[in-house]
Amino acid sequence: MSDTTPRKPSGSLLERAAEVYDFGMNLRPARQDDVRDRDIVQEIREVPQEPLEDVQEPRPIRAPFLEEEAFSAPYEEAPYEEAPQPPAQEFPLEEAPPPLEPPTRTMRGAGATIDRAMLAAKGLLVPGAPIGALVEEFRQVKRQLLQTARVVRKSDGDRSRTILVCSAKPNDGKTYCAVNLAISMAAEREVEVLLVDADFAKPDVMNRLGLKDGPGLLDALADPRIDIEACVVRTDIPQLSLLPAGKKSNTDTELLASRRTSEIIADLLAADPKRLLIFDSPPVLAASPASVLANHAGQVLLIVRADCTSEGDLRDAVAQLDGCEHIQLVLNAVSFVPGGRRFGSYYDQEDAK
Ligand SMILES: Nc1ncnc2c1ncn2[C@@H]1O[C@H](COP(=O)(O)OP(=O)(O)OP(=O)(O)O)[C@@H](O)[C@H]1O
Ligand SMILES: [Mg+2]
């Protein structure tokens, strides 16, 4: 009978990582302090992806506050218009005016449709699909993050509701893990997830979900007149919304390092007390936004790509993220696990019956 008990991570990162794959160099005990307390919370298997010929082209998403032309015009020229206000009405002096409707924002209507077949073809989690290994793996990541968030809340309050997903180098699986984590988190009863694309140079969240990019975080950082909430795109996955990266700017790091970032994050969190922000970010060792965002995050999920991330890169990345005390490591794209035990094998067996 196979072992169906979820495996508890044990030992230090270096001990566990060395068990699974070779960092390519000898471990030096004198430097283990750097990452001693940062355990690998979960291993994510490499999921085969189907050829994408049948996958539909990304559909444009429309935030209801924007006019049709805003999306048909070249992106640079897309105008930002004030949300339409109700026309002024006159009331007889003796009659109190009825309370005004709040300004129209994006959180109305059904939300952008995310193609479930496309999610499956890309090896991503499909909401409502039968439970399998990938679902279980992200459940483990999620539980760990939610548990730590409770601890962080005691000392850091609302900051506990902000999670940064990053990695040392390109292609480690940041967006893959951020999207899957967001879908998994959105299935929680008490959580509203806002997945924020903070990879300004190579935004990929909207495309990964089959949606077109639109106004987003950088636009709101650059122009204080833009209401960040009006850039939020609701989806047809319950409790999952998205915030695109916005228009590219050469000063993205400076904008991100400005005080406005704190204000925007505070506004996003204040808009919904159940909201959890998940930031997808560029590689820590290739661009600075991730280390800047770490100063705002309650937790960092640092993706380590099996057989790719070197020990040196991992140490350097951890050092860059010192703005956040709570760094959790995920070993991604594991194709071999010693002992052959996997989360989700229980469900696989059930399916086979
Ligand atoms: N566990 C996994 N199983 C299967 N495919 C994966 C896995 N993790 C990542 N990938 C694939 O690897 C590729 C790179 O992943 P992804 O784009 O998420 O990396 P990234 O770190 O966000 O890259 P970038 O630094 O360019 O933003 C994608 O095609 C993704 O689907
Ligand atoms: Mg990415």
C-alpha cells in the first residue's frame, strides 16, 4: 500500500534541496546561516503541457469603466477618463436628496471569461476540476502561506495580506506558480484574491489566462488621478480578480519605490477586508522591482526551479529580498522525487478505481 500521508518538510533548505537535486557545488556549512531558516514548503511537479494549437487567441477584456475606443486605439493612446458621474439633479429645498450611487467601478457584471480548456492545456489549475496531484501541491503551499499570514498579522497587520511570488532568474516558474496559487487561494471561503502583475518588463499574467492586457499598476503609479480600483479586472472564476501591469515605463523601479506604492497597496487592501494580494514579479537577480516589493510584502514565495537554480543564485536572491522577514521556498518543476511519494497520489488512486 502506498503512503498517502502528506509529507512534512523536515531539515534545512540545504539538506532537503540536496536530497532532491544537486546544487552543482559543495555546500559550505559556514554560509548556511543565510538560508538556514527558510525551508522548502512544497515541491511542485513538472506538469506536461499540451500543444496549444487549439487554444483560442487571447480575448480582450473590458473594464466597464472604459469606453470601447480605449481598447481599439493603440495602447499608448488609450485615454483615461473619469468614471462617468450621474447627472446633477435638482431637488425641492424641503426634500433631502436621495443618497448618491457610489462611482461606477469595475467590480460589476460577470467578469472576464477564463477559458478552462486553455488552463488545462497550459498545465494550470482548473477551478472545479477533479482533485489531483497539482491541486494538492498548491493546497499545501496555500495552507502554509495562510498559516504564516496569521502569524504575520499579529505584528504587521494588513501587510500579512500581501504575498510576493519571485525567483532568482527568468523562467523559474514565477507566473506559473503565481497563477496557480491565485486560483487555489480563490477557492478559499474567506478570501478574495487579487493577482497583480508586477513584472513590468515582461507582463504575462493576463496572457497566461488568455486575456488581453489593459491599464494597470504602473499607470496608477505614474498618474495619481487614476483610481487603481478602476483598473481591477474581475474574472468569472469566483473570488479571483486581476490587476494588469500597465503601460511600460523606463522609470518603473523609481515609480515602485515611491510613496504612492504604499498608498496604492493600502487602498487595494482597504477596498476589501477579505482581499489577498498576490504579486507576480520579475526575476530578483535581473531587475529590481522584486526587492522593492519585498518591502511591502508580508511573505515572499521564492520559486526554486529544480535542476536550474544554483545555490549561489538562491543565496543572492534571498539577500536581495531582505525587506521581507518571511521567505518560503517552493521547489518547482520536480521530475524526480526520492522514494516516489507524491501529494495527490491518493486521489490518483481513487480516480483509477
Ligand atoms: N511545474 C511546472 N510544470 C510544467 N511547466 C512549468 C512548471 N513551472 C513552469 N513551467 C513552464 O515553464 C515556463 C516558464 O514558466 P514561467 O513563465 O511561469 O516562468 P517565470 O519565472 O514567470 O518566467 P519570467 O522570468 O520570464 O517571468 C512556462 O512555459 C511554464 O508553463
Ligand atoms: Mg513570469
